[in-house]
Amino acid sequence: MRTPPAVLVLCLALVAEAQPRLPVPRTHPYLLGDGAALTALARSRPDDHARMVAVARKRGAGDHERMISLALAYATVGDLALGREAVRLAMAYVDGPLVVGHAPFGADLARCGLVYDLCHALWTDAQRGAFHVYLDRTIAANLESETHVFHNVRPGVRAVQARAVRATDRLRAAGHVRGVRPGDLDARRVSEDVAPAGGDGADG
């Protein structure tokens, strides 16, 4: 007998929840390792690091590769200009319309989150506060969004989104995130800030 996908997703979520939770570090960076570990990795792979810095300095690169490269270059080299450019690109997402619906969910959050962690010292208090609200509102607005029509994994996406909300709550409890709670937001109330990234569900 074939196990329904929803049951498998539920089992995986329960197993993940049962794992021991590590304390959230209170210093940055920590998502990809601390500053010493990142610097040591850069020194151990100079050619790869040089290529990454070249991408960071390349104006024509896309946001995904450039923002991550800029943030890593700042964390490993300490180039303030590169770090500030990474923050500027991240703030374009923070200050822009929310991404909801038929789009790679979380891609913008991932880019901005890495810049937030790797370039934390360069964010002003006002920018950090805006990032926290942007994070909460994007998650809240996507809780009822559909998945891509070619991937019938809605239960799995909902489970991942629920874990993201719980993770945000834990970060907030540790003092890392300040802002409105996702549960306090009604997606309908943020509709004026939402830019649907796609059609009405009939994607090809």
C-alpha cells in the first residue's frame, strides 16, 4: 500500500521537531560560520575566494549571486564598500512590494537574510527593524499562497512555512527579531503591499 505524501511530510516534520534544539548565537555572522571560520576558509581556497570577490565587483551580475558574494566578501575581506552595497541591494527588497504567490518562495528572504547576518554591523537600527517587519509580513502573506501548478506539494510547503514561523518566533524570543507576529497579520490587510509574481494559477 502506498503511503500518502501528506503522511510522509507529517512524519518528517515530527522527526525534525523531535531533534534537540541548539541555542541561537547572539553574535554575527553565524549562519555560514563565524568570522574566523569564514576567513580561514577564504585563505585555504584563495582561487575560489578571488572568483567570488570578482563576482561581487561585477556590476552586471544578478542579485542572487551578487548579494551573496558581496556579503561574503565583506565578511572575509572587510571591504566596507562591498558590504554597504550588499545592504543597499537588500533594502531594495525590504522597502519594495512583498513577493507572494507563484514565485520561488523564500528566495528574496534567503538573500536578504544572508546579507543581514554577514553584514550585520552595517545595518542601522531603522534598517534592522524594517527587515524584521518585512520578514514577518512576507511569511504571513504567503501562508495561504498556492504552490507552482507543476508541483503538487501543498502540504509539504505548508509544513515548511509553519516551521519558518516557529523558527522566527524562537529568534524573536532570543532577541534577534523584533516586529509584528505573523499570527497577528491578516494577509488581506497587506494586499496593497503585495505584488503577485505570476498569473492567476493557470501557468502554462
